[in-house]
Amino acid sequence: MSDSIAPSQAIVIGAGLGGLASAMRLGAKGYQVTVIDKLDRVGGRGSSITMGGHRFDLGPTIVTVPQGLRDLWAACGRDFDREVTLKPMKPFYEIRWPDGSSFRLHADKAATEAEVAALSPRDLPGFRKFLSDAEDRYWFGYEDLGRRPMNELWELIKVLPRFVWLRADRSVYAHAARRVRDPRLRFALSFHPLFIGGDPFRVTSMYILVSHLESQFGVHYAMGGVQAIAEAMAQVIRDQGGNIKMNTEVDEITVENGRASGVRLADGTQLRADVTISNADAGHTYTRLLRNRTRRRWTDAKVKRQRWSMGLFVWYFGTRGTADMWPDVGHHTIVVGPRYREHIKDIFIRGRLAEDMSLYVHRPSVTDPSVAPDGDDTFYVLSPVPHLGHDNGVDWATEAEPYRQKMLAMLEERLLPGLTDRVSESLVFTPETFRDRYLSPLGAGFSIEPRILQSAYFRPHNVSEELPGLYLAGAGTHPGAGVPGVIGTAEVMGQLVPDAPRPMAPPLPMAAE
């Protein structure tokens, strides 16, 4: 085929969920897409590792807005539910406090309200009001702002009155505290920003919309893990005629005539493209992949000044012969430590590795038997910790094992008695792993923290401010982190990239690769 009729080329840097969703959107627009990733499996943070018969989901574990995935598949002429099986969680999760009390969130409204009343009957009206507040913010923050580009200042100016009306200056915790008095319910209604890298005491109250996402759409698990979603996405891309290059690292975004022209790989190979999408972290994109280009907005100094999300300490482990043990421990459990506000301050402000911790415990083997050998269990336990950018940074080479032992002791005491003698496979990720494996600045778990002046227009734009022909997807751009967020970044990007000037012909059913 001559160059004059060759289909328009697109390169996507990074095979995380945002990158794969972007590639699907571009394929639907007629581009011939090449996805490039340094890892050995698609999915990025949503990939998995298998050890001794245990499959460990490495990052996201739940799906809260299946419709976003269904919309993505539909844009490609496909049916998500024919290719991925979602199983609703019952209950969504359980929160356990040190005093022995607990709270379970259910799909059934009456069941959830009974849980609230069991903790604090006087807070039931405030709980209902909080959910109403969350719905208001959902329609504005998710369905409106979150699904359209926010790269023009005028778009921000137009919505400022609505921000003021909804008290976006108030934090998630402050809003919860205005609605309920019981400190346990205040935790239950305010911890969600941690799942997208935000400090609940400083992130804008717009993010209480997550409570509406849960109540409206439920909490689901993808059978086969989020890895199964990533692999289904990769299959769509291949069926569109796209190509996925794994174990391949991009070293630089190339520029010709003042426009992105493709990429240079770590081995020196150059690949050309009409449009380039970076699903690498926005900080890495600007400070590393565009290191040889003068930048006006996202300079190295400005990237360094951003407030970054916390780091994550994650212990992945298998257990022998435990399938019938711990019958009260379900798929998702949050084990709360003795402190909340001061612990969060240790993580985000002081940068200090605290003696205490709060844990998110994922036990997928109670839902999905494919994750573990018969009779065994697979676990993933996460603790938020400081990122690597604090002056008093943690030396993980010496602290990782003592911290894991503290985590083990807490699990033994609070959730999984007898665990120590049952552990088989074991793997630990620290913020240093996130830095090296995912090229995440400062080892941050969720890129730039979603504070009000680091959201929407103030976040790195989906269409690059620095280089025509370059677009961004993933947690570091608009609308942000989390599975719905990164899938949303591809939806926004798709509104900004023009249809392919030279669209690909649909691949023949038996066409050679």
C-alpha cells in the first residue's frame, strides 16, 4: 500500500486501562493503532501476576460504573457483557473498627439503613441527606464535567457558580461531618477519596459522588479479575486491526515541524504516527518523554510542585487450606486502625511511616475459584503510605519487611486468626515498585492528587498544552484516577481527536496478521 493511501496511524504509550480504552476509541475512529508497553501483560496497574497457582490482581479490584465499560464497547460495535462477566458484590464491603463494631454497605437501601441505625439511629436522616447530596454532585461532577473536555478556561468559568453552590471548597470529610455525628459513620462516608489517591480531609467534597456511584450502580467484580477486562480490551484492539507491543519501552515522544510525530523506543527504533496518546503518567510524559522540548506550562519545576497522591504498600499472598476458614471474611473488608485524621496527616502531610495502619483486604477466592488452587485462598492487602517525595522519605529496603510483619500481626489479631502458619506465596509492592514498574513519579499510587486546584481545568489536559498532536489519558489527566475515571479519560480524549483522515478498512474475517 502506498503512503498516500496508508491508513492514519495512532500510537498509544501504555497498555493500562486508560491506554487500552483510548486505543479502542481510536480504532473506532478509523486509526490503525499501535499500543506500546514496557510490561509483559496488558492492564498496567490492572494487570496480574500468577505465583504457585495464585493469581494476584495487582491494582484495581472492583468495577463501580459498568455502564462506562458498556459505552466503550458499544462505541466499537461490541457488547461488553458478552465478553466480560461481572458479578455483583453482596455486600459491597464491610468496615471493621477497633472496638469490634462493623458496617456493611448493601445494594438494598433498607439493609444499608439498618446498618446505619445499628451504629447511630440519630444519624439516619443525615445519612439520607448525604446520599442526596452525593447524587447532586454525581450529575454535575460525573455526568457533566467528567464526561467532557475541560481544557478551555471558559469551560471552567462557566461552571464556577455551580461549584460555589455545591460548596466544592469544603472537603469530603467536612461534608460528611455536617451530615452525621458518629465518628464511625463519618469514616464510612469519607474514606472513598483514598481509592483515587486523595486526602479525605482536603479533597473537594465533589468526590462524595462516589457514594452515589455505589448506591446507583453497585460494586462488581470481574470474573478473572480486572486482568480479564484488560485482555478483552486488547482483543477488541486486535480485532480492529491494531497491534500491541509488550516488553517495549518508549524513551521519547518525537517532534517534527512543531508537532508530535511518533515515538522513539529505548532501543532507538522510531515509530511514526499521525496522533500520539500518552497513557504514561502525566508527570512522566512531560518530564521524561518530552525532556528535550521546551515546555511552557508543565515544566519540571511545576510538575515537582504538584501535590501527589499517596504511595501504596501492598502485600499479595496465598494461603494453604483456608477456603473453609474465616467464614465471616468476605470479598472486600476494610480494617480501620485507631486513628483517622492524624494517620491521614502522617501519610499526606508529614510523610511519616506510622506505627499504626488501616488496611483494605481483598479476598477474591470467595467469589472467583480461578484465583487460587482448590481449598486455598488468594489475598491482597493494601495500606496507604507516604509517597517517595517527602524530605524524610521511607527507606523501603529496610522498612518493607518490618512493615509487612506489622500488617501480618494486625491481620492475625483483627481479621484472620491463624494466618501466619497458612501463608504460602508472598509478594510485596512498595512505592519504589510503583516508581520502577509503572514509571510513577515519586511512586505515587494514583498520580496527581485530586484536590480542587488540581482537578478539571487545573489538571494536565487531555489535549496537550505543550505539543500539537499529543493527547493524554490515564489517572493524571481529566477526569482522574479509578477505573471509571481512567475509562473516562479515553472518552474525553475521543472527543478531542478528529476522526482518521485516512480510515482503516475493516479487517477481513480471515485476514493474515
